[in-house]
Amino acid sequence: MRKKINVGLIGAGRLGTMYAEFLTTQVAGVNLIAVADIIPERAKKCAETFDIPKHYFSHQEINDDKDVAAVIVVATTGNHKEIVVDAAAKGKSIFCEKPMALTLDHARAMKAAVEKAGVFYQQGYMRRFDKGFAAAKHKIDDGTIGTPVVFRGSSRDPYLPSLEYLIPKNSGGQILDMAIHDIDIARWYMGEIASVYSIGGVLAFPEVKPTGDTDNVIMSMKFETGCLGEIDISRNGIYGYDIRAEVLGTKGTLMAGYLRDTPVLVLTKDGVTHDVVPYFPQRFRDAYVSQLNDYLNNLTKGLEPMIKISDGIIGLQVAVAATASLHQSKPVNVKDF
């Protein structure tokens, strides 16, 4: 059994609340001793709900807490840079949710601060810890489908977020918000992405147009190996939360992901039906827990994380390039960003 680590949680919104539950009920070797949120009511409620001894109203306070050895950052993406730079300067080990930041300047400043302080950092990309996506990676590495030549990723959300969130200065835009996981899986399966060409528009929800964002995007990619890829993202997967990846190889094809939530089919005279995955908390619950266990195991044993700070930066670099391509209506090279 590993030694228990005193952890502080920064961010008590929807995802932060999920993390608080995982850390207090399902993750071994951790003491969640503090939570912080800039909205006082959220910090208080989270502390009360999960019996967390301390609550703070700023990241500075939790980073100053000498009892906190590691922080888990699930705050608003636009605040990640300030939080991580402060945590690194104060010697905290860090886990940071995706996206790493909204801009490459912020992400690179985070990397510089982490390297200067010499603290442990692990980037969050929970899809790598999903059993299906991980099994596909193992089969690719084992040569089951020969040499991978084409990647396809698809992410479809069942409903539209708030219009305020969709404003690119808040979300980073649809590509950064939705495709960042697909980009990471593409890199994990196929290697680095050399160029990207994005097309998209407001096709389903006219109310999105004033925000300056899109609701559907298709990205075509070329990998450094010369292999090809495509990612499609949509805000109007009204039938359920649909997340998939496919790799075509020289000896076969792999498909990861599923839509049906429970293994039950209903067969009646009206047809054959089944339920669907509601949204990401249900679909990736186990992956989030596995990811946290992996972080704490790496931290206590001094192991190199599978997902490093460089993965956060490169994934963001591809997303920024893809967003630029969308606005410029032309292919772009990732290395130019």
C-alpha cells in the first residue's frame, strides 16, 4: 500500500465536484485535505459534501498551505497558468486537467515554471485511461492491424453549453474545447501531426453565431509519417454522448468507443432499441479514477508519467493550428505555431 499523500483540489465546479467524489471514495493513498474555488459558495459546499477539512477562496491560499503536498487543478482553463506557476513556485506536485491552457504562451510559461522549480507534473487526458482506448493502443503496438495508415476520431456532444461559455475567450473555441482529446488520441496512436486543415460553421444552432464560435467542425490531418487523419466534432449529437476512434491499418481496422450505455436491447413490434451514454461523467467515470490513481502512483514511486507537460503543449499547439486553419480557410503547418 502506497503512502497517503495530502492533496488540495483547485476548482469546485462540475468536474471539480466529480474529482472530490473520486478522491474521497475511490482513489487509494490520498487525503483530500483542502479545496479552493474563487466562488466561495462552491468551495464551502464541496468541503461540506465530502467532509474536506479546509476550504479556501483562492489558489494562493491553498498553495500556501504547508500541509498540502500536491494540487489537482480542475479550475477554469483560462486560470490554469496563474495557478500552476504559483503552485510550482511553492513546491507543489501538480496534476492539471485539459486543456492545459487557452494560449501557447500560457502553456509554455507553465512548462518553464515547472522545470525551474523541478516539481512533478502530470497532464490530464483521461481517454488514455479508458479501457477501450487503451486496449486499442496495445493492439496497435502489438501489430494486430499491421501499420496504421488512417486515423478517424469523432466527438459529438448531446447538447449545447451556455452561450457565455461558447465565447472563444472563455472556451478557446470549439476545436480547443471539444477536439483536444481526439487530438491527443490521434498523436498517441499515430505519432505527431504535421499539418491540419479545418472547415466548420454554425449549422445546427443559429444562436451560436453571435458568440463567434462554431457548432460543427471537420479537421483533416497529415501526420509526420505521411499517414492521414480526420476528426469531426459536433455540438448536436442529440441522441447521446458519442465518442469514437478508428484506426485503419495495412492488416485490419480497430474501432474504439461505444454509444450504448447498458448491454440491453429491447425488441418489440415497434423495433429494436437501446439506451445511450448520457454524457462524459457517465462515459469516462472509471477512466477519471484510473487517471488519478496513476498520477498518485507515479508521484509516490517517482515514476515518469505517461502524459507529460510536453503532451499538453503539443496537443494545444495542434488545436491552435487547427483553429487558425478554420479562420484562415487554408491548411497550416503545426510547427508554425
